[in-house]
Amino acid sequence: MLVDAQKIPAGTCDLYFFGGIFGSGKSTLCQTLSRLLPGTHLKASELIGYVPNQSDPTGKSVREVLENQERLVSVLADLCSASANVLLDGHFCLLDEKSAIVRIPVNFFKRIHPTAHVLVESGADEVLDRLRRRDGRDFDQRLINALLQAEREHSERVSDALGVPIMNVNNLTKAHEILAFLRGSSEVAN
């Protein structure tokens, strides 16, 4: 079922999309920024009710990538009207059931009307270490590197297609720099 493209009207809220691969630090960053902005931090995986596939050795594959995006658009429509600033923590790319990289369609991003994109990046070794500590799993470094590259390329493609500003950040980027970017993007959008 497709959700009406006008379901999340532009200007309903400032929706800041924070993308990056799993283990890049999106949630930690969004939690910090949501207190400072202030805003509401939402995790896309929680909004769609993501349940990991237990037979997947990575625990990160997604069965119904496009269907999940439809659910996310629907849920966001209601939540966005309840908060002036929403920091949505999600991905530009996901892994399917076969651990193949799937790029989230540009149309999905168009339908959620993001004010700005923030790509949260970390090195492959750092991501692997975080995932090992957090999830107790080891990942193929080649898969992590490929996912990092795909996430970076697709984030730029989506931002260019929508004319939405993007900021690439890492653990050295200061919170005040990101806040200035978000606030500046909001002023331009509104």
C-alpha cells in the first residue's frame, strides 16, 4: 500500500535525517543533539517494528525493505505533526536477506520532506569494534567497507536529487557545528 505523497506535508516539522551504517554512532549523536536543539529523536527501525532475522549471521538484514519504508512514511506523518524538530536515525542503504546492499529509493526521501541530511561516518575498524561490543557479532570487513562506500555515495545522490543540504560528520565533528548546520538548513527551508 502506497502512502499518499502529501501525507507528510512540507513544513509540518523540520525533519533532519541522520543516515549511516549500523554502528556508525547515529543514535548516540541524535540523543545528544535532540537535547541541545531541542527535538525528538526517532529511530527508523523502532518505528517500523524491525525484528532481526535470527538465521542471518549479521543480524542486520531486512526482509521487506520497500514495505518497511512505506510503514515508516505512514508513522512519520503522525509523529512529525507532534514535534517541531525531528531527528530521524536511519539508513540510506540496507542489507537484504542475502546481505546484498539495497539503496533506499530517492522517492522515499522525497516523501518525508527532509530539511537536511546528516551522514554519520566512522572507520570500518571502529564500526567493527562497536558491533562486536554492542551486538556480540563479528562482521566481514569487506561488507562493512562496501556498505560505508554505498552509504556515502547514495547519501550524496539523494541529497543532490532533492536539493537538500547534507553534512558529513564523524566523531571529531563538534555538536555546535552540526547544530549550526541544522538551524541554517531550517532557515533556508522555511
